[in-house]
Amino acid sequence: MKLVLFFRGMLLGALVGGGLLLLLAPRSGERTRAHVQEWMQSVWREGQVAAEAKRMELMAHIEELQSPTRDTRHTGLRPIEE
């Protein structure tokens, strides 16, 4: 849920920032569009890297939870018997 809210805020911020950039830019429209496109690609790449890092973190956590050798003495949980 927090990740969804983060990306929603990031998208909204990008749209608002992009709109303001286009309105207040001292460059020509073509140069500004090229600059905005490069910036958006950079933001997209950063988002992909962050998403992949979070995916790997969650996969490791899932594997840990599914591990039959997980120590459950202090959690009150019993290991799953197959």
C-alpha cells in the first residue's frame, strides 16, 4: 500500500513539475520537450531500479518465511509440515 501511494505521489509530482517546467521554461519548446523527455526517462529508470530492489527484498523475505528450517520457537508459530 505504501508503495502504491509513493508511486501515485511520484506520478502526480512529475505531472505538476512537468507542467510548470513547460510553462516557465526559458528555452524553445523543442529543447524543453527533449529535456523533459530525458528527465522522465531518468525518473522511469530510477523507479524500475527501486521496484526491482523491493521485489528482490520481498522475494528473499518470502523464501525466509517458507523455509522449513526457520526458527519458530520465539514467535509462537509452528513450522508447516508437508
